[in-house]
Amino acid sequence: MAIDTVELVAEIAVGCELGEGVLWDDIEQRLWWTDILDQCLYSAAIDGGELKRWPAPEAITAFGFTSELGQLICSFASGIGYFWPATGQRQWLARPALQGAARFNDGRVDPWGNFWAGTLSPGAQKAKLYRYDGRLSEERVGLEIANGLCWSPDGKRAYHADSPRREIHEFTLCGGHLGRGRLFARTPEGVFPDGACTDAAGNLWSAQWGGAQVVCYSNTGAVIATLELPVSQPSCVAFGGPQLHHLVVTSAWENMTQTERKREPRAGNVFVYRTPFQGRLCDRGQIK
């Protein structure tokens, strides 16, 4: 891949403590992302203009669009529910006992309109990955930080990471649930796989926390390209823009010292790159 043709075309200077969950809304032609620790949602045009911010009743760790405009399905810190940013209204759908996990973390709508979300329990291996289709089911257990959930374009495979273990796994899908899995990729020491997405060609793009990079893997797990970033803690990626040629990367300054923040004044911003690659539309949740 000609990664040298990728160009930074916009930088949204929001300074999120923990920017995450970025998605492109193709209907309204806007980017959306969350700042988990500041407990708010953001939205902007692809060039960073028309920036909006909405407070949330609880930290939103991940979200997806639904078939109803203005309504999101979200993993809040303590459960899964619908949320209407314009009014602040929330409707709970599932609130499982977290049983040693600190909170929910990464999540995404699948190709069938169901919402998946995982929890985190650093060092405890008590985190889980859940699937909500009107009922809540456990899809993976024994995790530390559930992350990087996405699907192949044909909907036959799912990808999921356990960040502290530095592992991305690939799973076959059986009736929409996780089937057999295999190790897809492992990141270097001190570099942790975070949010991810797939493009139209089936490549996986992984934001790599601590590595100041986004890595593109082929569908066999081979590294195709590495995009170096001006921040050390990229957190999530998505393709957006009218033709889905823009790669959008969120970042964070969580746990940085004052010295580190002075060294990385752009940490927490959102970066928009024009690329020769084409993404794919995110899936939308179906009202249950």
C-alpha cells in the first residue's frame, strides 16, 4: 500500500482525555466520537467544522447509530441502552452485574443490527464481551480489556482484541455468534491494540496505544502498512467522508504526566487523513 500518499488534512483540537469510538454517519455526513472520561459525545463535519458537544448522563464507552435518526445505542459505563443526545434521554436495555470488571469499554453494531460491547478489568482477567440482540449473551470471558471489535466486509469473520495481552483474534461466526478463533496478530512489547475497523478490501486497521501508530493488516494478519502519528496514544479509527476515503483517528492524554503532556500538546485531538483506500459504512442497530 502506498502509505506515503496518506495526508493529514484536518485536526480537530478537542483535547479529549480519552477520545474513543469514532464513527462516520453517512446520512448526516458527520463524524461522531466519545470522550469517555469527560462523559460527553462530540460530532463534527469531516473537516472538523460545525463541532458540537453533548453531555451524557454517564460515561459513554462506545455507541452505534440505529434505524431511528437521533437515537444511539450505547455502552455506558454500567450497561447498555438507547440514548438521544439532543434531549439527554436514556433508556436502559441491559445492565449485567460486572462481577469484578470496572466498566464497559469498546463496542460496535454488527452486520445484523445487534450491539456488542465488552468490559475491562486490567490485571484481573474478569472482563467479558457481550452481544445484545434483545437478550444479552456472553461471547468471550476471561479478558482484561475487551477492545478492537469489528467485522469482515462479508460478515463471515469477527476481530477482537484483548489489549494487555497484545493480541488480536479472528473468529468465524456461527449464527451471528463467535465460533472458532485463532490468533490473528500480536503487537510489540509496550504497544497495545485498541479500536479497529475494516476497509472495503477486508484489511484491518488497528489504532495502537503506546505505539504512536495505526497499523493496517491484510486479512491473513500480515502487516501491510504503518501510519505514524504525532501522538503516542491513538485510541480508535474509522473511515469517513463522502467517498469513505478519509481515515479518522481519535487519541487520548489519559495517565500522562505534565511533562508528557507538554511533549505531546496534540494528545487527545482527532486526526483526519486523506487516503487512497476506501472504507465501508458502519452497521446500524435495529430497534429491538
